[in-house]
Amino acid sequence: MSRMVLLLLEMIAVATLAMVASSHFGVADGARITAAFAVAYVVPLLLLRRARGTSDAAHLLLLLLAVFLSWVALDSMQHWIELDGYSLERPNLHDDSRRYYKWALHHYDGSVGPASSVFPGFPLMMLGLWKLFGLSVIWPLAMNMMCTMTSVVLTGMTTRRLLSHRVKLPLQVLLLGGMLLPCLMPYYLMSGISILKEGIIFLSVSMAGFSLSSMVTVDEDRFSLWRDIVTFVVACLLVTLVRTTFLYVLLLGLFIMTLPHWRRDWILTLCLTVLIIVLLFVGNYFASYSFDRHAEIVSGGWNMQRIYFKNTFYTSVIGYYFLYSPWHKFLMLPVTMPLQFILPLPWVPPGSASNLLTIFCRVTYGWYLIGGVFVFYALFLSWRRDGSMGVWPWWPMIYYVALAYVMGGVMARYLLPAVPLIVPVVVYVLCRVYEGRWRRMFTWWMVFLVVTMTLVLLACLEMQTGAVSSFLHVDRIIPYPRTYPSL
């Protein structure tokens, strides 16, 4: 009966989508949107139906996620065409999205001039979709929806695989918990479905995480070893196309996952390492990149400084970070790592009214919950023999530290690919607390986290808008400069 109810809900959702899309974009484009979004939902659904530990609750969660993402996508498309002269074929995009779209459009029909793209993989995928289905922003948007929802399902599957022999809860609960936590992060979901390469990166990291998780689980979970190898190779190929530098992240995970059983897995690791090195050369060739450019990113080249110096708040807090020596940056990790945690700050754009809605939309409460529990594990459980998850958490931990070192803690978007790796650790902590372990310690930590984040966010709002001073009817405590320095 529950399957029939779910099928009925799916039919209602598709019919509603068709009516809303047709009323806003016309019958023809409404039909295209309905078909594309339906396929974007069916692909992760088929994966979920074949997963161990699947349940009707997980199916319902995926359906609700698809409805939410469809609503966000429809709203985005409405904004892209609301000005005269724009359409779904030529939407009003901005920044990187506009550049990717222009690159693909130039190679599609030559109607616009050439556009630069350091990593042409994502616009090349757009071009392939247009060759098959015709020119429209619908197809890359639906592709990123499919990638994002599939990454959520794979995160649940990774959580189930990692924790099935570590906690006493049923597999259905583990899979559902692993899917639910990413859904609490709107910033993750909305970044995934933007006309950017993030959706494919999220999918690639979640695929690599699921395949490598078999190396640190019990032997009965390694029955599909060749399937895991193929999954990891596909993840590497996708990353090579859209963002070559993320191959280093996958290589880091490969080395860490080999440590528990290195005698058993060293040959496999060696072969996959050779593959990644080859893909680095191939990806750099097609992306017009070089290893010197990778080193420049780490050392803080001019392009990184240009992005960083646009925000005078960060320069006032930690100075001109990219001009510091490597040792200076290393010693500043106690500052840059907490700064990375609270991003993105709840800044209100200049000229906007500072009201409850704008503040609420810009505070990532889901990340503060998930990240806060992860920090609890890192501080209090990672060193315990009876509470550790083994080597798995070191993958996102090292990535987090490296990101704070390289970027000075100022880039929120680059932390999002680590979400599929962080979620299993968070679910593990919550499961052990539910079983009765570390409850008092966990409660005190969450109280400390809530109080600290409240004070930090109020300080951020005061520095930018003087919201606290206005509420208390006193002079603004800290002036926040809005102008950018000349470059």
C-alpha cells in the first residue's frame, strides 16, 4: 500500500510540475522541463531502489528533495528570462555560469563570440546535451539536478556501508540518516543545481567516497570490488573533465583508505595512483593548466589575491594573507580554520534591507549543525580507541585543513564537496549518542556551539550593518567599510 501511495504522490508531483511549468514557460518548454526533471529524479531513484537498506521513507525523502529542487529551478529560470531579450535558449546568467554558457553557445552555433574557460568539461557536456535535445538551459540544469540528488543517495549508501558493523541501528535508518543530513544544507543543494560544475564535482566525490569506503569495511562488504573500482575510475574521469585539481582530493582519499590493510590493497592503490597521475597530465593538457599553476594556487598567486582582496572584512581580520610566508600561513591555521567554519557569513548585499528574511536565508544553520558534530568527533572521539571510526574521518579533516591553509578560510563553496565525506561521521556520532554513549559530553558541546555561533553571527551582522546597535539604539560599535580597495 505504501508503494502505491508513493506512486500516487509522484504522479501528483509530475502533473503539478507540468501545469506550473506550462503556465510560466509555455506548453512546449513546459513539456521539456517536465520530461527533463522527471529523468533527473528517476536516475537516483533507480539507484536507491537497488541499494541495501532502502526503505519507503528514503524514497519519500528523495521525492521531497526532487520537489524542492524543481521549485528552486523553476524560480531560477523565471528570473533568467524576466528581462526583455532573454529566453530559456539565451538566459540572463552571471559570472562563471555566463562564461560557461557562452563558451558552449559559441561552439554550438557561433552566434556569440568566444569565451575563455579554464576547465571546458562542463560546457562541453552542455554542448553535448544541446546536440541531442536542442538549445536550452533546461538540459544542463536537469543534469546538475540529477547529479546532486544522486550524490545525496550515494552519501546515504556510503553511510550505511561504513556504519553497518559499527552501530546497532538498522541499515534502513543509516541509509535514511545519510540522505537526510545533506538535505539540511540548502547551500549545498543550490550550489549543486546551479549552472556550474559543482553538481558534477559533488557526484564525483560521493562516487569516490562510496567506492573507497569498501576498503575500510568488513570483508563481506567487498563482494563488489570490481564495481567499486569502476565507480572510482568514473569519478576520476569526471573530475578530470570538470576540475583537474580535485584529483588530488581523490588521491588523498585513496592513500588514507589503504592504510588499514596496506598489504592487501597496495597493488590496487598503486594501479589507481598511476591512473590518477596520467589523468592529471591529460586533464592539464585539455584544461590549458600546468603543475606550476597548481603550485601557484597553493602559494597564493595573483588571481587568488585578486579574489581575496575584494572583501575588506577578511583583510581587516587576518591581513594580506596571500603575501605571507608558508610558515606564517601554517601558524595562522587556528584563525583560518574557525573562519572557514562560519562561512558563508550572513552578509547582506549593499543597498538591501537588513530584515529577518535576508538574515535567515544567509545563515547556514544546517552546516553549523553538521559541522559542529563533526568538530565534536575530531576533538573528543578521534583519539579514543573505543570511539574512533578508523581512518575515514582523516580524509575530510585533512582536506579541511588544506583548504583553510590554501584559501585563508575565505571560500565557502570549496568546502561543499567534502559534505559526502563528513556526513557518515556525523551520523556515527548521533547513533552512538542515541545508544547512550557520551550524552553529557555531547550536550555540553552543543550548548557551547549554539552560544558561540550566536555571538559570532551577531558580531558579523554588527560589523556589516550595525544591526545590534540599531536594535539597542546606540551608536554603531564597529564601522564596516563597504568600498573595495583598488586593485
